[in-house]
Amino acid sequence: MQQSGIKKLRVGYILLVIFFFCAFALLTHPTQAANTVSTTITVGNEPDSVAIAPNSLHAYVGHYVNGSMSVIDLSTSSITAEVPLGSHPGDVTVTPNGLYVYATNSGSNSVSVISTTSNSLIATIPVGSYPVGVAITPDGKYVYIANEVSNSVSVINTATNSVTTTILGLSDAWGVAIAHNGAYVYVTDAGSRSVSVINTASNTVTATITVGTEPFGVAITPNGKNVYVVNNINDSVSVINTTTNTVTATIIVGRGPGNVAVTPDGKYAYVTNEFSQSLSVIDTATNEVTATVNLKGNPDAITVAPNGSHVYVTIGNSGTVVVIDTATEPATNGLISALDLAILVIVIVVVVFLIVIALYRNSKRRTILSQAT
């Protein structure tokens, strides 16, 4: 009988050790899965473009319907300013130094320049007809604007905020992406199922690459080796090798893909699927879809925070911006959740109860044995 009590006591100690192990695991291990929606920010007025400041502290969201831009404080997920733009904003981007936002105005054939210090409009630049995509060179000196109806690209000098060059010969120019070394610009030609490659030294088209039907969004990996092009009609993404300027892979995604963004580490490409109401997550090492993020509404514009922590997606029909965590994170900002705490309490109560019972029975048996002797 004494041995039985000792065995139960040992069991109690073992359970106590297990408890502390579980507590350590719950307190230190991540509990939130990657690529989950963490926040939904209401902005209203059909948001269709989004850009993040280089310090990842603010988001700039263009509204197609009312011609304005919302400034969002990402630490509080609240709108801190509304800036008037031109008619039907198409896309927005932030300069590398974070001081200015350039926004295309598709309905007024212009580009708005906004000071992020004062959140006010400081210049309006006439460009081609129906400007859509916009991208800034890494040195911040030039802005490239895709003009869909003019079948051209306008090049803006940021020092003077004036158009210095107009590149002709494109076909329904739409999306724009610039290599991280600034040497080449990639523009999707929605009307000719192709991508035009522009040499920034000469501002001439040096190559034309055939892709899928109605290519819209375009993004380039940080190492400059691959360009990802969204083919809206084909429900696919073409991967272009920038060394050979050839398509090396075609990836099937969701229905009605529109835009794409690549993470700063170059490991993943995120694609918005309007009709599937989802995001496709592509592993750039294998060029396969490894995850699908379901959304409530039709996603449109997409961007990744410069620090890579979150993806921001505009949902036009719900007037919101959805924030997605790109990696596993500790629950409740590093603290255990209410459920985890409840489990810990239950475990510790059971363990203590078993130890007390084991000790009581062991003590009682020893008393009986001592009295018998």
C-alpha cells in the first residue's frame, strides 16, 4: 500500500512537470496561423488603390468614386486625414523617402502629388489619357505612369514635377513595376497580351514579352530575377525570367485575378482574385499556390508593408481595407489567450488535486503502519 501511494505521488510530480512544459509552450509558441485576416478597416467610397509608407506607419488609400485619398494611421487602424485628388483615382505610390504620394487620376488625365507631412495636395501634373498604373524609381527621381487610352507611358521628373518623356507604342498600358536597380520598367499591355520592357537609361521599349489575356497587375521580385504578371481572363499568373525575357511558368490562381504584390524577402507573391473573393499565395521558389485566403468581398488593390509583416487589400464593394498577417504571430501580442489561460488553470487545479490526494493517502498509510508497529 505504501508503494501504491509513492507511485501516485510520482505520477503527481510527473503531471506537474508536464504542466510546466505545457505552460511554457503556450506562453512562448505562436498560436495564430499565417495569412490570416487580423484587422478590417472601414474607409468607404469604393477604395481601389493602396500604398504603404516606407516606415510602415501609414497607409494611403485612393477612392475611385469620390476622388479622394484616405490617410490611415496603422498603429490605430484609424483614418487621420482625407485628401482631395482628381477624378477617378487609379493607383497610388509613395516616394522612397516617404515625403510624397503620387496618385493617378484616370478621369482627369492627371497625377496628384501629395505632401505626407501636411497631407495636402501640392501639385497636379497633366499626363496621357486615362492614367492607371504608377511606380517610382528606387532613387525617387522619376515616376512612370501607364496611360491606358493613350497607349503610352509618361515619365515625370520628381524634382520639377513635370513630364520629361512620353514613351509611345504600347497597347492599353495598365500596370507598372520597376526593377530594384532602376534599370528596367515593366508595363502590362492589356490590349495585346504582352509586357513591354522599358530601358530607363534611354526610355525606349527594348523587349515585348507575350503573356496571357488582359494582363493587369505586375510585380518584380527584390532580386530582380522574376516578374509576376496577372492574366485576368486566363485566371493565371505568368512568371517572366528577366535575364531572357521569357515566360518560364504559368500559375493557375483564383477567378478574376487583378493585382499582385511580392513580399520584401521575395519568398511569396500575393494575388487578388476578384470573383473568387480570395487571395492566392504563391511560393516563388516553386511557383506553386501554397495557400488561399478567403475574403468577404471583391479584392482589388494589394500591397505588402515594407517590413513584410502585413498585406493590405482594398475591398471595393464593402468600402474596407483588409489587413492580413503574413506570418505566425503570438496570440494577443505575445500574451496567452483567454482559452489558453483557462486550460492552464484547469491543468494546474487537477495536478494540485492529484498531488494533495497522493500526499494525504501516503501520510495516512504511514500513520496506520506506525501505529501497527
